[in-house]
Amino acid sequence: MTRYVAVIDIGKTNAKVALVDLELTREMAVRTRPNTVLPGAPYPHFDTDALWDFILESLSVLNRGYQVDAISVTTHGATAALLDARGDLALPVLDYEHSGPDAAAAAYAAVRPPFEETGSPRLPGGLNLGAQIFWLSKTFPDELAHVASIVTYPQYWTWRLSGVLAGEVTSLGCHTDLWNPAARDYSSLVDGHGWRALMPPIRPARDRLGPLLPDIARKTGVAAGTSIFCGIHDSNASLLPHLLSRSQPFAVVSSGTWVVSMAMGGNKVTLDAARDTLINVDASGDPVPSARFMGGREFEVLMTGHSAHWTDADVERVLAQGTMLLPAVLQGSGPFPDRQSKWLPVEPPTPAERAVAASFYLALMTATCLDLIGAAGPTIVEGPLAANRLFVGMLAAATGRPVLASAMTTTGTTIGAALLASATGHDAGPMVTFDPAGLEQWERCAAAWRNELRR
């Protein structure tokens, strides 16, 4: 029986390896490190060597306390590894925030599929994986000539662990321009540029790719027969426990560097590509109306290293004074990609009031995202924002629907990735419910924010 799953969870800002007990549905141990971007040539790229050393060391340490039964991987999206015939990197793994692909924007616009085909909005930098590959092919043609495989990021790490190359739809369907969700196949961009031959066979996220490679087993002490599962995109990992255990309609908000909202069984709406709505693809290959903004990064920018501690008196002052932040702190993505942020009536005078107003801002942006994708039913919040009482309270007030915040310190991403190794479904663990009843002053704040945006 599989009980202890080592989850490799690589977020845009931080990476961790956690040991998850499937019987208890919680982390038993965890190791973390920053996900470093190297600024040198040929372009800003992820430090995959340091990550690999960290993964091996972490597996070794975790296996001393518990017998690792399986290994699963989840990572951020918009990232792929270009491998040569030997399975080595033909080029470093590009940081998707690098502006380099913008240099080929005009040429790429002429060949990328329409939003109606891919459900993928045009995004800046390398946020569209297709734009990354296109730019790399024009900028580094000699290196691209030696590429034998294009592997999405979770599957790059499962390749290194198992020696089995695979593709997987949650990463392929994550605003890449490479996937046609309705057809459940690659987009016209892939065939138009001859990239299909470079794509490994597609495997379900819950597929066992094979056992851990013997060399890795020797280095880590993890048993050589340990199962390696295909892996999953991080937002879809947050969604998976609820797909397995909850009746629709509902929405899931996965928080981290990005705040990603996903609507299951909601109202039918027409998605607006100009407002960073998109079609994600869940672990079963089904399309999921989604919207996102860089909320975690925006909160960091707003707080500039100050403490986010606040009191009820700070909340009362923010509400009484009508303090609010209009979008957007970061431009180029999200539901208001072209707006410049503005404080009303004035910028908060203290870090505590700033933390309150910033939390409200994130909730109101998230409520906007949920409206854009036709969300209905309860909203489940996973990740760091689940512990932010101001965020979940304002989200309930702004949507007029219950918000269920995960009460676990374990992130939904980690649990969802661990469930790939489970033969049966598990619930997502305990939740704290926030009801909109009794939040009339918060509702007025949300209404005032929306009225300001209509001016």
C-alpha cells in the first residue's frame, strides 16, 4: 500500500520537497529553498542543477525518517525543458518572466492560434510557452536543431527520476498556445512548426511512469522500486482533491506567486482574452474556465518587506476611511492589465493599515476573476491566502457566496500532487467556512471599489 509520498513542489518563488502521509492527508516533513533564477548568458534561467541537488538531498533526508513509497512532482507552468538526443538540456530552462520573447512578438502574432482554438490569451514575456519556443528557435537555431524532445516542466523532473519521457495535459493546457482543449490534441501551432515529433507521448497525471532509476536510488537511499508518477501543473494539483470529492458547482482559488481562479460547473460565460481569462485543462483532460493575476507578487511589492501584522482597529479604520487600492500593481496580466494602481483617498499611513487594504485588494481582484469565469457555488481557497482572514472575509462579502478556506498548513498543491499516487480519492482536509452574512460594511467596501472602476 502507498502511504508516504515524497512530493517535489517547484513554485515560481520557492521549491520544496514534502513527505505526505496519505492516510492523514498531511505533510509529515518538508524541506524548502528559493527557486533561484541565474541572470547570466544566454538568458535568465532557472538553476536546475541546484534544484536537482536539493531534490536528491531532500529525498535522502526524508527517507531516513519515513520509507518513501512513491514520488510525485508538481511545478509552476509556462516552462519546458528542451532536451537533446542524450536527454541533456540543449539550452537552459528559460525564466518565463524574461522579456526576450517580446522581441519576436510581431512575428509570433502572425503564427499563433486564435484564442477560440487554444483558450490561451496572449501574454507578455515567456508566459505563453509557445512564444518561448518560437523565440528560442529564431534566436538559437543551432541549439534548436539538436533538440530531440520538448518536455513540460513537471515531466522534466520525472524524466530525471525515472528515465521515462512523457507529456501531460495540465501543463500543456496552461496558457501555452500549444494545446487545443476542445480537440484534446496539440494546436495548429505545434503542427505548423513541426514540433509534434518532439513531443513525448502524453500520459495521464496519475500514471506510474516507472520505478526510480537505480543510480538515484543509490544516491538517496530511496528504494529502487519506488514508483514515479507522471506529475501535474500546480494550480491543477490544487484543484484535484476537490474534483475527486466535491459536487459541482464550485470554484477553487489557488494562491501563491499567482492567484488562479478555476470554475467547475459554473455559469456559461464568454471568456475575455484581454482580461487574462483562459481555459485550463484538468487532470482528466477537461477544459476549466480560469482567470488569474500575480497576486502573491503584488502583495510582496505592496508590503516592501514590512510586517503584515494588523489589528481589528486597523480594519475598522480602513473601512471607515474608505481606504482602497485600485488595480493594477503589476501590469501586463490579470483582469486589469493596462491600468495603473491608485490609492483612494490616500495611501495608508501605517504598514498595518496597508496590509489590511492590500488583503482587501487581493480579494476584490479575485472576486473579479471569479465573475469573469462564471463561478457559482462555494469558493475554496488553497495556499497562503487561505490563512489570510481579511482576504477570505472580503472574498465572501464581494461574491455573496460562502468561502471555504483550507485549515491545513499543507498546501492544496502538495496534497493534490500526492493524490496522484493514491488508488482512491481523498477529501481535501478540514475547511473553515466564511459566510457573507453579517459583512454588510465589507460589502459596501466592495461595491465602492467596483463603482470607482466604472468611472
